[in-house]
Amino acid sequence: MHIVLPTLGYVLAGSAVLVSLYVLGFAIAGRRLLVSRGKTAALKHHFRFLVFIPAHNEAHGIQATIESIFTLRYPRELFRVITIADNCDDATAQIAASCGSQVWVREDRRQRGKGHALTWAFQRALGESFDIAVIIDADTAVHPDFLDRIGVAAEAAGASLSATVFQGRYEFAPTQTESGWFETFTIASKAAENSFVYRPRSSAGLVNLLQGNGFCVPRTVMECVPFASSSIVEDADYAIDLALAGVQVRFVEHAQVFSRMTRTINDAAPQRLRWASGIFQLMLYSLPKLVANGIKQRRWKLVEAALSLLFTSRLFLIYLTVAAIAVAGIQLPGKVGLYILSLAFLAVLLQLIYLWMMFRKAAEKAYSMRGLIFMPAYIGMVGLSQAATLIGLRSKRWTRTVR
């Protein structure tokens, strides 16, 4: 015990510092890689798109999403909109059809969820004529240049298109009323995910996860790496399959989609529980595969991807730091305790710098940092969701998130 506890403290504190530097390093790189939006490059407009909208009981908002897609500045004859009405009990299918979308109705009460819906739709899509399939959530507004931007990226990919999937910049749209602390915190953290994770990792050719909204799969990729995920985090699950197959997820910064967001913790809690449950399960069976394949094939980007996946939730870094401080407290007032505590406080400082960058540097406009005083409430909500997952509580149903 005399040796074990100090060693544990040094390992925890040292790991917290190293991971904090790892996270902050990507944030600094992402900021330095910031580029202006500029004009859309000239495009020959030859790619044919299938735009899928997976929808379960989305009658209240599906019309706005379809109308947004039909405002795209892309030749109308080169894209089709298909609503996947999955196990709906409302008028989603009828409203989508009246708005000009094709509707594929899926009824399978035993296999419910977005993953099952996409697996079914992608298999059926192989009988259609198209070049690239696009996934747009049913609560989303699409930038008019979205397909043009994806088309430019696809043209630039050239021969590597058959080994590339594209992820647009998925953001939360602020509501018309004054933003509360939770809304501001959520929007800022999403902006940081795009600017400090996807932008630098894509630039470096590292493994990126898919975000589930605004991602685009070329037909050639779909044929080689079929979408076959039934997990709660079907997008991340498929991204791991792509990485293992050598397919890169390329971030297309200026291809934007904007999702309506939850405004309160109570509304967001069920979604957080589903995500925590799914990401924990993904870690259990994906981390060993990434590490083993990375070492066996000498593809070190897969090993790095395992580390990135482990800290997908920044709360794990906070847990690591808190554990180090707890061990330091036991060792105080001795020198060992002070050394461990100093390392832990260095980790805290690095994390505070990241938070400052998240609010002030992640987007074109700076966000108010007043919401930081409520950060303990946010950590508590997400932490409870993760704890509920660890004790066996699951939420697998595909239910519409309150917005």
C-alpha cells in the first residue's frame, strides 16, 4: 500500500496531464487550420445524390426539413429525396409525400431504431441509380450549397473516392428566443467538436467518427463496406467499420447542416442516456479491435483512434483528474501528495484553457462564458447518464427528442 497508492496517484495525474495536452493540441491545431468560407469551386454537376431522411414519428417537423432540402442550389434532376418512414404511428409518410419526397415505408416492430432503418434503406438503395447517398436527420435545415460542397470534395477525392466518406459540418441552430446557459453550452461544445476535433483530424488523415447527420457515402464504399449497424450509436459504429476497412471519413467544413436542439437538461437527458449506453458498448467491442488490428497491420492511426474513442466523452478526462486529486488528498501533507496535486492542477489548467477556447475560438462568433458557472450541473447530468449505463440501465428505443 505504501508504494501502490503513490504510484497510482502519479499514473492518474500524469495521464490526466498527457491527455489534456493531447486534447488541447488538437484544439490549437484546429484553430490554426481555420480557413475562410470563400466561394464554391466550379463543379461539373455530374454526381447523382440520394438524400435520405430517416424518420420515426416526425410529422411535426418533416415538412420544414424537406422544404430546406428542395432549396439546395444543385440541379434538381440530379438529386432525389427519400423519407424512410420507420415504424411510424403518425402522418410522417403522408406529409413527406405531400411535400414532394419519395417515401419508403418500413414496418418491423422487432427491429426498431435508426441503425436498422439505415441498414434496410442502404440495401434497398443498391437497386437505384446514384453516386452518393446523403443522410439528413428529420429535424434539420440544410445549407443551400451543401450538395455543391460535397460534390467539390468528391471531385477532389478523385480515384480515392471509393475509399472516402464525407462528413459535413453538423451544428445546432440557436432558437429565436434568448439562449439559456444549457443551450449556449451545447452549441459551443458542438462547435468545438467540429473545429477542434473533425477539422484537425481530417487534415491529418486520422480516423474520424461519423456524426449521424450530414454524412455522405459513395455507392462504391457502400458496396465494399455495407452499413450493418443495429447499435444505438449506429453512425460511430459504421465509422469504426470504415476505419478497419481503410476508408477515411473526410470532414467537409463548408457543407453545413443545422439541427434544432433541446433547450433544457430534462429534454436532453433521454438522448444523453442513449448516447452514453451506445458509446460504452461501442468501446467494449471496438477498442480491442482497433488496437489489435493497428498493431498487427502496423496501422498506427488505428491505435490512435482507440485513444480518441476512449476520450470521446471529455468527462472521462475529468474523472481521471478528480481521481488524481483524491489520491493526492490521501497523501497530503507529504511531498508525494504535493507532487501529485501539482500535476493534477496542471491538468486542470490545461482543461480550463480548452474551455476558454471552446467558448471564444471554436466558432466565428464568441459565446458568453457566463454558462460556465452552471457547468457542474451539466457534468452532473451527463455523469448520471453514464452511471445509469454502467449499472445496466439502457435506452434502445428510437424516440423523438423533444426540441
